[in-house]
Amino acid sequence: MLGCILLFAGCTREPVPDTGGDAIRFSFGPEMTGSEAPATKFGVLKNDFNDDFDSENGEAVMVYARRNNNTSLIFLNDAVTKQDGKWTYDGTRYWSWSASGDYYDFLALYKPSSPVVLPNVTPINLSDSPLGLSLAYDASEPFDLMFAGTRRRYGDDNRKDAVNLTFQRMLSAVGIKVKNISTVGTLSLKSYHFVNIISSGLASVSAESDAQNNFPVVAWSNPSRTNAEICGVTFPTAVSIPINGTYPDPASAFNNYDLMVPQSHEETLGTDGYPALVIEYTLGDATQTVKATVRLKDIPKAGTSTPITRWDRGVKYLYEISIDLDGGVQVQLTIAPWDKIEAETPGLLVPPDWNTPTP
């Protein structure tokens, strides 16, 4: 018996495992969001995870997670929702640390409320490293695509605290504003569209760091470029814009922005198929429709002569189009980031089978 005691004593030279007993919790702040998030054709973009979350209509954060030495996921497309002011999920899971090199990787996808239906999410490397997710996006079926990810290490002072997931927008918001600067009469706007653009692709997030030590890594692949008219709108009845008037009317709540795959405007479809904005209109008493095509790579930023030759994720682009009788179509571009809130506003998750988190 004494030998067994001595053997046990010798084994305690290794660090005592911290097996937890503390539930894994989540919070969602800060995030790439803000009060000036643009309205889109499918609805207003996410503004605030903590004050404006509609779990009753299916809004959720879908979480995937794996401990470094596990061969299966501890979270697999599990919905974290807000109930009674607290973040919660079904089936409480607990921290379990066994060695100083342990870590947990968490990846998440924002799921908008109904009627948005997300495409299938593909988990990557379920039993190997790095954990990843991918999802197909098509601009003809828009939704606010956001990924998040973080790593929690044994050596972190906050290793049992709520896991804070900061979401990154994967799309560009693109819209137009048309002004009638003619002196001959009403402008009748019939349609606007984009052509030769990448309309779909595969978005991914991976639990690894890039060269700048950013974690997680987000990327786009499998681009599909088309010469079809994408996004924009064809009006059932032409929109009348009076002299010095604009569309949309600044006082209206028109949902003007399309959500686009980030892309370069200097790549072509075929020999000369540069990405372009196409606008159709008539002016004054004219009966013939004008169809104007402006290459995106030639459109300058407002107040400069410098063209903006790409759409980047997390940025909104407003093409301001001025139309007159003599000068034709003039286009300039206003760009702005979707606001990032720096101050943390963490939500607290209380799973149903425990009450007070351990400090």
C-alpha cells in the first residue's frame, strides 16, 4: 500500500489537470457594426448583437468548436441565442484543461432571422487542425454574411471567461444615387444593373493566423464571373426624377444597397468584359431609351481623380450618378467603412443547469 502511495506522489509532479466544472459561455461584442449600417434590398443589416437580436424569428450565432487534442467537435452547428437578456444554448458544455499546451478553437457564423435561409455550411478538418468552415454565397440571394473566430489557451488569464466572438463582415455593400442635373425636364429611370462581375463564390474562415498574426483567417475562393445583369433593379414603372431631384429620395426608406462578393474591377470576362455599371433612362420629352455603360475601374472616388478599382469586404460603396442632356452620365464614388464599435458590451450566458459563473 505504501508503494502505491509513493507512486501516486511521484505522479503529482505534473501540473494538476484543471478539469473545469465551469460552463462554456459566450458574448458578442465588439462587432463590425454601427448605427449607420446601410439598408439593403433584403432588410436592414445587423446593428447591435446585444440590444437588437431577434431569436424568436430564428436569429442566432451558429458555433463550431474543438479542443486541440479532441478528434470530434464539442460544438457542431450549435445555435447560441438570446433569451431573457442572456446568451444561451442547449446542452451545457464545460471547460476541461489537462496540460499547459491545451487550447480551444471557436468559429462562428451569424444566422439572420427569417425568412433568410442559409446555404449549407461545410465544416473542414473536423478531427485535424486547423478547424475551418466554408459557405457558398450568391448575390442573387443576399444575406449579411459574417464570420467570427477566436482561440482560448490554457495559459490565458481568462481561460474560463465567456468566449467573446468578434464578427467580421465578408461582403461589400454597393448602391447607387441618381441625380437629374438636366434643364430639359424629368429624368425617367428605368433600370440599373452590374455586369461582368463576380456574383458568387465560396467564403471561408479558418482557425489559424495569417502573416500579420490576424486570427482567424477569412478568405474567398471559387469565384464565378458572369456577363448577365446582376443585382440592381428593373422598375415596373420608370421612376420620375425632377430637375435637381435625386433617386432614392433622401426622405425615403428605400433599401438601396446590394451585398456583393469582394472583387477586383481590373479582371475581365473575355477580352474586354470589364465589370461595369449599366443604367437605362430617358430624359425630358425623349422617347428613346439611353443605355449607358460605365466601367467600374474608371470611376473615381468623390473629390479626386483616383479610380477605385476593387470592392473590399466590410466597406460600403455608393455610386453617385449625375445625368444631364449635354454631358451625359457622370459617376463618382463615395466609400465608407461599416462602423466598428470598439467598446466591449459583453452579454452573459447562463445555461439552465448552473447559476453563477466562477470568477
